[in-house]
Amino acid sequence: MMLELAERYYRLALSKAARRELSDAIRFARYACEFNENHEKAARLLALCLHELGELSVGSEDEFKRISAAAQQKKWRQAMRLAKALPHRNVRELNIQGCVYACAKKYREAARAFAEALEKDRGNKLALAGLAEATKRRRTINPPTPSR
């Protein structure tokens, strides 16, 4: 019974991952691993989704601290340069880039970063809120010129 339940959760996780709903895919893959500790496919899917979200980015912590320090000092160019240089473009890093661009009032770039994060994880609430805010701000800062 437990093995069958694990397989069902794995299939749900796989379906969610195929639809790019990584947060839900992670939840279901974890359930599959709990019900069957030896479910290799579920464990592999879980690791892949965590990597894509940026939850397994151990090497990037130093870069995140430098970005945070630059942002706290309001050195936006330095923070943007550091954010842009991040090696892997996972959801976490894209959200960080979007936030740095938004703080620097580069709303077009912020919207692009948040949109790319949403392409990878459609259920990402931070990216969704950031995209909505950046788009709204972009319209108020650069109103369209009337055409003749």
C-alpha cells in the first residue's frame, strides 16, 4: 500500500514539474520519498526541482552576501553587477536579480528577471508579485507618448 501511494505521489510530482509548478512538484516528490525511502526517481526529481529553485545553491551564498551588502549600502550598480554575474539562473537568483533591479528603479530589467523566474516556476509568489509591481511602476515612470 505504501509503495503504491509513493508511486502516485511521484506521478503527481512529475506532472507538476512538467507544468513548471516546481513548488508543488517538490511537495509531492517529498511525499513520495517519505512513503518509499528507496524511490530513486522521486529522489532524483526532488533534487532536480530543488536545484532549479535554487535551494541547493551552496556555492552562491558568498555572492548573495556581497549582493546584500551592496544593496544595504544602496550601491545599486555594484549590486546589479554582482546579481547579473551569478553563475546559474535558478529561480532564487532570478528573484534576487529582479529585486535588485527594482530597487535600482530598472523596472524593465526587473520585469524580465521576474518573468524568467515565473517561466521556471509558475507558482512562485515572489516573482508574480515582483512582476506585477515592476510592470505597474514601469507604466507610471515611463508613460506612453500619444501617437498622432
